[in-house]
Amino acid sequence: MSDFGDSEPEDAWHPDDPIPEQLDNIRRRIILLVAAARDGRWEDREEIRTRDIDEDLLFVIERILSG
């Protein structure tokens, strides 16, 4: 789902990955976003990462709810 491919591990995503791994990727991306905001370096990458987090979190929720 990430627009960055596998260039950074936290942006790597595959729909068949185990749910804990997907949640850990989302957690690491949030940490990167907090650091970027704190450092005042919010750029296109952070905007895309934010969108991807939203999409990926919804995907994981749907996966959990579907059993």
C-alpha cells in the first residue's frame, strides 16, 4: 500500500503479513511522523505516510473484524 515500496522497512506493506507485523509497521510510521513534526520537517513523504497509515489501519481493523 505504501507509495515508497520497500525503501524503508516501516513503509513496507503486504496484505497477507501477520496482523502483529502490520500493526508494528503502523506504530513505527507514527513514531517517524511524530519525529518529523517535532523537527519541523513535514514534507510530501509525511503526507503520504499519514494517508497510508489511515488506509492500512482501516485494512487491519477490517481483517480483525472478519475473523
